[in-house]
Amino acid sequence: MDDFSNNEDMEIPEVLPMMAVRDVVVFNYMIIPLFVGRPGSVEAVNEALASNKLLMLVTQKDATKDNPTEKDLYEVGMVCMVMRTLKLPDGRLKVLVQAMSKARIKEFLRTDPSYQVAVEVIEDQPMEGEVSVEVEALMRTVREQTEKIMSLRGILSADLMMIINNIEDPGRLADLVGSNLRLKIPESQKILEETDPVVRLQLVNELLAKELEVSTVQAKIQNDAKEEMSKSQREYFLREQIHALQKELGDTDDYGQEIDELSRRLKKTKMPKPVRKEAKKQLNRMAMMHPDSSEATIIRTYIDWILDVPWKKGTKDHLDLKRAKEILDEDHFGLDKVKERILEFLAVRKLNKSTKGPILCFVGPPGVGKTSLGQSIARAMGRKFYRLSLGGMRDEAEIRGHRRTYIGAMPGRIVQGLKTTGANNPVFMMDEVDKIGADYRGDPSSALLEVLDPEQNFEFTDHYMNLPINLSKVMFITTANMSDTIPRPLLDRMEVIRLSGYTLEEKVVIARRYLLPRQVKENGVRPSQIRIKDETIEYIATHYTYEAGLRNLEREIGKICRKIARKIAEGGRGPYTVSKRNIEKYLGPPKTIPESELQRLEQPGLVTGLAWTEVGGEILQIEVNLMPGKGKLILTGQLGDVMKESAQAALTYCRSRFRELGVKEDYFDTIDIHIHVPAGAIPKDGPSAGITMATALYSAIVQKKVIGKLAMTGEVTLRGRVLPIGGLKEKALAALRAGITTVIIPEQNKKDLVEIPEDIRKKMDFYPVKDMDQVVKIAFNNKSGQKKRSTGKKKK
């Protein structure tokens, strides 16, 4: 409370805007929020804010009057400082004011549009000498009575009592106690107007004695109410005796039958001993309660959940590897690496049935079949399947559940999945694990750490169940578009399997086997009524979609089927043939032009790079232009920080090679360099464009263009070393789509070439390099014996 002392010496002007308040008397040293709605009051606040922020607050005698006159207001009020204002949506103001000094209205100077008054400050009478024994006794009495009243009312605050006990000034003690007693307005105003601190404290003491009597009577009434509640408890026991007598007579009630039914289900259900013990305990509690009580309903729901969780109930695994392989091949084309991992798991399961379930994480672009692959795995193993989407999840309770003390509490999604599947060993597909959020309600990814750890999840604890649940038999599969945004501790618990995009040949096969039959069936068309060749599907994939997956290709095929369905519904018979010549009747003009058909400029300073995004690989054109200047480096094309640093490293490399470039040492101080990456509306970042930028800059300086159908990827250092990158398979697919046949890659990525399908390697040449000198030799057709490696291309 002593924080106000800094404002005590502040000079208060004689004329101030005035605002009337209702239902409250403002005492000295108070900070109080007020809601201001009357036009005159709002005008008074605005006038105070426009000058010195000081405002005279006076209490109305009659709180019901909206437009009080001079007679309706008390003379003595408080000069306050407006500390903060907030405009509410309904037009009112919320104002925070701090009481500065007691004052009396001498004269009303203006009444419209707001009150303006002349005031005189009222000072408390000074106390002579030290505090006397009588005054000290009075202060102790006030403190003790205040503590008793607050205790009886149930609003006792240790902080407030500490402040009250530390105040040595009688006037301040009277103001503080008076402001916290919830007194009537005339009583509070009487305390406020008294200038003698001791007399003011005596007034407060008299009012405290009266309030103490009222609070004592109020506490007695509450005790009587508790006795009535005890009477209700006695009635409950009497009712239970009546139920027992009815049972002896054979006249049982519904509540008793319900408890008996739960008891029978509990005996039949297989569950661990600790779980059975807890269930019996809760059932006994429920039997002792009144059927209409809310606690009985909560316990009934809890027991239902205990009985519904499949503690020891599971499905039998199908461990026939040949049959499992047939199912996986039937549902998905390609994806050999993933299928091989599933068959390995089944083989281990067949030899060791006590093995713990693996935690697989499928990482790949959208539409490559990550989620549907989980359904195929469940079908191949003969297990139940449950899908849980984690995208945008922000509440930890979604995983672990809420405690039963909350209204509407329920278990988390893990326990709900076990109940839904009815088995303790389902396949759990957790989609979009890279898109989990976090806020004040907790971090779901942290809650998943226990779930997805084979060493811990045999005793997973849900907040609602509050019982250990064994998740070690569950096969967890997660999916993500990219692993970079998955929290590191969570990623460490998972075995990452990367799914890259499909080649054009694979897309045609998948469309023929899966997408076309599915869309034909969904749109009510018979297979004999539609004819479409593979070359037409290939044309759709290249001219109407641009994706690593298959979703858009299936949409375009569905669009064709819908057009044919309409023709048949209008009386047509078919069959209808869809070819490259009439495809625009069904799908309109092509949406994309394949990069292989674009007329690529080949000139100095223009080099093609390869990039990887969460939707697959893409090619990246990098342009460099030189102009007379003062050594400035200009970067455009919405480049991220890492890409800007790569440009700086590329420039440093070229500056260090000024002799090889055939320029003078001060050449770079006489030119400006502009590096641009087209598609400026799309943000770009990553280190893998480093050697592309360095080569483009090199090409612009020597005014020599690179060889045709060339692309490159790799990070560059200041000394020209080429460092490894990721996503090589996706980048190779993007290069093939663009008609590029020569690709420069880092030496350390040579091992990743085995991931690229052999038919793609046969169509392309890959040149692993260690430094920029090798890149330059290959890019400008000056290989000097550079060995072409790791390519499956056969020489004729």
C-alpha cells in the first residue's frame, strides 16, 4: 500500500472534471476498476485524460438515478488519477483509477456536457506525539475483529491480514478496513468524511462490532444447514435398509439390479489383479451411494470404461508370410522397402511371440499412400485398425485424458482407440505427427513420448483411468510429410521409413490397377463403358497434375468418370473412348506444361538446381547477372536465411578463385552481383542450392554457359568443399520429369544412389564430386578424366 507515497507530493489543481459513482465509496490509497457508461461520465474521463489525468470521484446518495443533480451527490469525495482505460465493445469504458487525496467540492462550475468543479484538498488532523496505549489497543481490537469477520465469511486472506497487521497509522488502518468491509454507502461516507484518524478508527470499530454479530448469526445459520444435510444422510441409510428389506421380500429395485449386473460383468471380464481390485472398490462405493447423486453417475461411467477396455483380449496374428505379401502387393504397387520391413516384423513375430511392437514412422509427400498402407498392414496381420489424426492437436488431455474431478472428464484417444477396436493389439495409425501444436494446455508430443517408447509403454497411465495400461502389444505407425518438424525426443523413438514420390511409369500402373477401377465403381459406370489407354493416363499425369503422390491424378480420373456418368444418365450407351485428342472435352486445357517441354534458355549465368520440399522434388532455376557497381550482392526471390548464406559462401569461393576466373583481384569491387531465383512468391530455403549458385556466378563471370540438360545439388563451403544433402531420390525424380539427364551430386551422397530405382539410373548420369573444382570441370564440359560413377546407363 505504501507504493502510493510517490504521488503524495503531487500538486492537485483547484478545478477538476467530476464523475459520479454508484454503490461504492472510494477510500484513500485504493486502486479500483470502474465501468463508465453514462455520456457525462465518459466525457469527464476523456477530459481528465486530455489534461493531467486527475478526476474527482463523488458517490451518489441514490444509486438508482441515472442523471444525478448537485443535491444527489455527497460533498466529500476522492481525487483520483486515471491509470488505464479500455474501450469495451458495447461502448462503455473500463477505467482503472488510483485514489490520490480526499477533497471537498467548493462549487459546481459546469454541469454540461460533464461536471466541472472547484475543489479543496482535505488533510487529516495530525497526531500529536507517539501513538497512545488507548489508540494501540483500539488498533489491535480492529485487527482482531477484522480477522474474525473475514474468517466467518470464508474470505480470510493471509496477504491482506499481513498488510493490516503492518499498518501503524490509525487513519490508514481505518481506510483499509472500511474499504474491505462491504458496508452501506452512508456508513462508508461517514468514515470517509471524518478527518480525525482516531475518531475514524473508532467509527470503524463500532461498525466492526455490529458486522461481527451479523456474521456470527450467519455462521450459525450455515451450521444449521449442515445439520439438515446430516439428516439427509440418515435418510439415505434408512432408504438403504428399505432396499435390503425389499430384496428379502423379492421386490428388488432397478438400482440394485444395475449394481448386480455390473458385478456379474466384472467377474466375467479378464483383467489384471490391480485393475480388478480398483473396480471392486469403486463398485462398493457406488452401492453405498444414493442412485440420484452425481458422484454415483461418475463412478458408474468409470466402471463402464474399466469393463470396456480390452485388458487381456486381443486378436490372433496371421503369421503366414506368403499370404501377407500377397495382401500388401494387392493393395499397393511398389513401396518395396516398406513391405520388406513389415514382412521382417512378421517373421520375427513368428519366431519370437514376446517381441515388442515396433514404432514405424512413414515420412513422405502427400498422396503416396502412407495412411492406406497402415490399413493394409492391419489386414495382412489380421489385426484391428484405428486411425488417430494428430494434426493441429494442442491439448495433452487428448492423449492422456482428463482427471475424473473435471466435469465431463473422459479418457484420452489411446484408451478410446482400445475400446473402439476391442483388442489390446490393434494397429494404431497416428497421422500427421509433424503437425502437433502446443499451448497453455500442454504439449501432446511430450505425452506421446511414453506411448511411443517400447521400454515404457507397458505401463501407460491415462489420467482418467489412473491405472497402468499395457500398450506393448499395440503396433504404432505414425505418418509425416517431413521429419524436420517432429520433436527430436519423439523422432528418436521411431524407426523412420521414407516414401518418395512415384515415377511416371509407376503412376500409370497404379492408375490402371487401383485408381480407375475405384472411380468407375464410385461413379456408377461399368468398366465396359469407358476406354482409356495408358498413354492417355500418362498425358493426364504430366499435363494436368504436378505432384509426387496420386491424389490429383485420381481427382482428374474421377472428373472424367463423372462426365461419362452424366452422358449415360442422359441416355447414352457408350463405350466412350478417352484419348489425347479429346481429353480437353473432359478436363479442359492442360493445367501444367511439363518442364521437359519448356524451352530452357542456355546462356551464361543460368544454372538449374534441384530442391526438395514436403510435397516432393522440384527443379530450381538460378540466374546471375553482373553490372558495374561497388561490390554489392543483391538477392531476390524470397530466399530464406540459409539460402542467403549459401549465396555469400558462393561469392567468397569465386573471389578466392579470381586467377582461375581470369579477372583482377579488385574485379569484385567494381561490379554488383544480382542473384535471382524465379517463382518469387514462393519462399525458398535450404543449403542444397550452394553449388548451383556458385556455378551460376562462375558462369556469369567467365561468360560461358554450362552444358545442356544439366542439374546439380549440394551444399558449398567457403573453401569450395561440396557437402551432402537429403532427398536425393525425390530430386532425381524431379530432374527426370524435367528431361534432365546429367546430375552432379556430392560424393558423400553416392551411397544414396541405391535408393533410386534402376530404370531411372539407366536414363541418367550421376557425377559425385568432392569440391567445386570438379563441379566446374563437369559443368563446362572440361571433365579432364572425371570418372562418371554410380550410373546404370549402358553404353552402346
